[in-house]
Amino acid sequence: MSQKTIAVFFGGCSTEHAVSLQSAQAVLQAIDRSLYTPLAVGITRDGAWRCYPGDPGRLPDGSWERDPGCVPCVLSPDRTAPGLLLLDGEPRLLPLDAAFPVLHGKNGEDGTLQGLLELAGIPLVGCGTLASALGMDKDRAHRLAALAGVPAPRGTVFRRGEAFSAVERAAEALGWPLFVKPVRSGSSFGVSRVTGRGGLRAAVEEAFRHDAELLLEEAVPGFEIGCAVVGNDTLVTGRVDEIELSAGFFDFEEKYTLKTSRIHCPARIAPQTEERAAEAAKAVYRALGCRGFARVDLFLTPDGRILFNEVNTIPGFTAHSRFPSMLRAVGVPFDRLVNRLIALAFEDGSRESASPEEKPNAAPDRPQRAPLPVRKPSAGNAAARPCGQTQEVRA
Ligand SMILES: Nc1ncnc2c1ncn2[C@@H]1O[C@H](COP(=O)(O)OP(=O)(O)O)[C@@H](O)[C@H]1O
Ligand SMILES: [Mg+2]
């Protein structure tokens, strides 16, 4: 079998640029070179694309950018000549068999790069344009998850420019403490836990620095759990993990230093609860149209309810990150995981490039649609979104 060329995209114009450098180093080092030829494509913080031929070990400190071997490049969206155009002199086309975006946050995990790859007809590892965009948008993802039977915390969305008094009213109706967060962000950037009226304005301003929409959300008692989901049509889950906080919330510093918090994998929960969490994660994954892989984050309340928090369509991907750890706990080592995710990109029958029109004998992919849940009326809760009401779920 001839080796397939896989472009691994890293860096990106995102507040999570540095995290991507670490994830991509691990991915590049794990790719099975007897099957695949990885091609590292770095995107600088300014958005310049560089084909980087050097050691993946030089990604995390950013020194890869100064490598004299770096070649400016762009992606050709022309389906008759899909691939990377190297721009050091007369443009040269480097054909690609697939692309693996290892980018976190905006301009990479949010469907933008996925759209470009789909336009070019290049198979991609992980979620496509729509699921990536939905995964980035906490409000729209919450609405779809609720329709699939996994409710989100109660909350309200505000757009930049709306009267602050309206935010205050909604906050009073939700009660304190509450969370203020950008609708589209990641790594806890712009997220605040607000304990009373006094801290609300600063939290709102901070969230609006990251996005034009914010989410005001009830603080959920209990703790956060996560579930790794892998697959296209047949789904596999890892062990559910648990974030143990000793103060505050899982902010950027805690996520990357774990100074006062701990990750327990597997989570210290009953097997039936873990099963319910995995079913809820799969329901959300399907509702959003995810492919390949994603980490679904949930809350588990003291009375045993499971609420949907968010989907990370490209979760942290170092060997020590949560997503690979959850799969290691079911016997899938990091290297095998990385190569399995690449293989899934080639197996995905729902991609347009492998559509039934091109394969006349192929049966159309028809995932089962879950019935819409019967919703209890909200008990006089002025702040609740129509689809984001808290309700008990036995997923
Ligand atoms: N409604 C909530 N109730 C309790 N904790 C929350 C809530 N929303 C967010 N958090 C805390 O804030 C962290 C970051 O929020 P999250 O919505 O996951 O944003 P990000 O996409 O930046 O990770 C979570 O990991 C959790 O610790
Ligand atoms: Mg999160």
C-alpha cells in the first residue's frame, strides 16, 4: 500500500495557539510512518501558513517559525488539483490525501479550516464544517443537545449592544453565583464566575472582548465530567473522567497547571452513572453531526442529573491530555488512537467526496433520528431559554 500524505495543521490565529503547538507535536510524533507521511503545516499567530519540515520538538517553544526550511504555502481549493501550494518561487502543488487539523479554538476548530478542506475535496480528520461550527457555539450546541434529550444549564444569551439593565434582570432571575461566558471561545478565555451584582459588569465586558454574544448561565452544583467519543457511525467511548476542583472553576491556569484541581480518570461515579454519561455524550455527538472524534463535557449534579456543558471537537491532544487518557483507560494507547482517527477520515461515507452519487451502489447514510423529548413547562423561570431548560434526563 502506498503511503498517504497527511497535512497536520497546527498553531493558528487563536488564543489557544500555544496549546495547539503541544498537541500537534504529540500527534506528529505518534503518526505511523509506515502508513502515512505527515506534512506539518504551521499557521502563525498572524495567520501566515508555513510548511515546516523540521523536528516536531521545536513546535512548543515557537522556534519552528524561525526554521530556514519553512516554506510559505496555501491550500488550493481547486478540486481538480487539491493540495498544498508551496510558494517559494514558482508555485508547486503538493497533493494531499487527508488533513488533520490540530488547531484549538477560533479559526481552526470552528469549521473555518474544515470548510476550506471540504471545498477542496480533501478528507479531514475529525468533525466537518457544521459540527465544528456548532461545537464552537455554546448556545446553538445547547439547543440541539436539549432537543436530543440532554439539557444544558438554564441561561440567557445577550448580544453586544443590548442594555446592561436587561443582563442585570436576567442575572437576578437566575440567581447567584452564575457564569458569564462568550458564546464562542475556549480554554476558559472570557469565562467568569460571578457571585453578586457587583462583579457582573466586568464579567460582561470580559466576555464581550472574546465574542459578540455571551451566555449568562446558572452555576451548576456538582462537578464537571467528560467523555471521549470516537467514530463515524459506530461510536466508541472512553472512560468518563471527572474534574475535582478545590476552589473557583476550571480556568485557563488550572487547565494547564492543575495547581489546585485534579482529573480523575475514571471518574469516581457509579457504573450506571458512567453509562448514562456515555449515552448522553453519544446523543450530543450525534445531534451535532460529529464525525471522527470529540470530547463531550457534562455536569453531574448532586441529585444525579446530567447536563450538557460543551463539545470540544479538537480537544487537547498531548499524551497527557484528558481525551487520550480516557481512551487509554479502555486500552487504546495514544499512538493507536492517533492512527485510528486518521483511518476514520478515509472511512467516512458521509463526506461529500464519497457521496452516493459517486458510488451508485452505496446505500445512503441514514442515521436514526431521536424522537423529540417531551418538555416539562418551565416553572415560572423568566431567564430560561426555551431549549436550555434544566430537566431530568435518564439518557
Ligand atoms: N454553568 C456552569 N456551572 C458550573 N461551572 C461552570 C459553568 N460553566 C462553566 N463552568 C466552569 O468554567 C469552566 C470553563 O467553562 P466552559 O463553558 O467549559 O468554557 P471553555 O470552552 O472555555 O472550556 C468549566 O470547565 C467549569 O469549571
Ligand atoms: Mg470547557
